[in-house]
Amino acid sequence: MRIIRHFTKIATVLAKYPLKMRLDSPEFHALFTPELKKLSSLFASNGFELRMAGGAVRDLLMGVRPSDVDFATDATPLQMKEIFTQEQIRMLNKNGEEHGTITCRIDDKENFEITTLRIDVVCDGRRAAVKFTKDWEEDAFRRDLTINSLFLDLDGFVHDYTGGIEDIKNRRISFVGDPVIRLQEDFLRILRYFRFFGRFAPVGATHEPKNIEAIIECKDGLKNISGERLWMEFNKILIGRMASSVIKEMLLTCKLGPFLCLPENGGFDEFERVAKVNSPKGEDGPLAAAPSTLLSALFNKMEDVERFQSRCKCSNAEKWLCELIVQKREEAMKHKNDINYFKYAILDEIFERGG
């Protein structure tokens, strides 16, 4: 295993995998609260390893301090419970134990979510039965995207088993291994792929053909994903970076509209117009609008809103805003420079609905 020291944001990768790379950044060191140091010492003294995992490692490699850090360990849930019980450390959310996750609270100050290394043994495209392992590489290969499959030990070494470092360097979104297999494990990964593409890929980047081919092959599996999960991902895409180009690829190339109950001949041109108006930084930035404002641009009539809400389970407030925009769209265009028109339109609608 070759070790590459981290002097710039991303070191040039020249070695075969697994790759071990030194990370020494202010963002990394800022995570070391007294509570994390205590947790680290506790695992080490009991012969177990604790590493940061997934998105937190990705963010650190991009020079961003993560807002949330997940941890992975080679200790089983039972072993973690024994350690925490012995040290009189409070445990929360014990419902996650079946999937290997234990949440503990150190000194009544900071919570840590720690998951045992695992592999998926039975997948139905929505959820997986898991088996615990002590092999970090096995766990990395069950994850969705290479940029989300990295581990960072608490001595500051990034462990890369799938090529995630190189993909972060090139801002490339790649599935771990065979895209079809990854998507069949959880079909929601189709939307996650587009969300991460919009978030990280360079403006104007094209999708790798094998990824789009896999998405088209697997898209029927979206029928089995709950509406709540679909909306959770889709609303992030709507307001995300490069929303227009991402939505265009989803709807026009991959034909995902029917699986989200979006109208087949939806107003993509209208969506592009609304997105452009709400893009202060152009494609290279998030949209300054509510998801419902953007979503409504894809609807032609009120029935479209009802049909979408019945599938994707957006909230009643989100549905209401979509209905208001669709209903008032043509009239509103005549008053687009009159902010009072929109204020009174909203107040009138609230009054009519008994609000």
C-alpha cells in the first residue's frame, strides 16, 4: 500500500488500490473535540478501530468542514454496547442496532453515530439484510458512489478502496463497481446519482454513458420506492446546483418523469426559465427558490399537481403552493413586476381555504 502525503487539497493519485493518503487540514483537526478524543481512546483501548466514513471524508478532502460526521468500526453492536455499558456511557436510538448502528452520547455533550462494518446479503431494491464484517474493503464496496466510500482514521489517513480520491480530484461521479448492481441494491440511488452529479460535477460536464445506460435499465425499480423517499431526494435536486441540466437529463434522456408521476409533456421550457430567474450564480450555484416554486413549472394543469402529490407525498403546504402557482400563472405574468399582486393572491387563497 502506497502512502501519499496531503500537501494540497487533493494529492495526485499514482498508486493502485487500496490507497492510503495523509490528510492534514484545519477542517480535520477542528473535529477533535474532547468528546471525540475520549471516544477514540475508548475504542483503541478495547482493541477496535474507529474511522470517519462517507460524506464527511469527501467534504474534508474538498476543504469543507462537514456538518455531520458518521463513524464506522470493526466492533459489533454487541461489543459497542458492552463498552458503553461498562463506561456508563448513555446510548440513544437502539432501534438502529439491527443494521449495525449505535448512537452514544459522550459526557452529555456530543452524540456520535457509529455503524459496524457490514455487507449486504439480501437486497430487494429498497432495503437490505446485512451481515457484519471486519473487512473495511468489503464495506466500501457495498456503498453507492466512489466519493462516498472513503474512510478516514483518526490518525489522519484516508483509506480509499474504490478510486474515490481520484474521482473527487476530477469531480467525477462514479458508482462503486458495476452501476447496475449498485442500483439494483437500492433503486433510490438513481436519484442520488443525479443529486451528487449536480452538486459536484463541473458545469457543462457530461454523464458517463455506462451510468446513464444503467439508470435506463433499472428505472422500473423506482416503482417500488416510497413516495416520501422519492420526494426527499427530488426536492434537493430541484433547488440544487445545475438543476436545469440535471432535470433535463432525468426527464428527457432517461425518461424518469412517469416514475415520479410528472406529466409526460411537462413544461421543461418553463422550468428552465424559472430556474434561470432564480440562479444568481448561474448553473454553478444553488437556486434561490422554494422546491415547490420550481416543481410547479413542470405542471401544466391542476390535475398534474394532484397526481404528483399522490405519488411523491410532498407536504400539503408544498402542494398548496404548487396549485396556487399553476392556477395563477398566466394572470401573474401580467403583473410580474408588482409584488403586491402576489401578496394579495396568497392572502386571498389562504382566506378562501379557511386559513
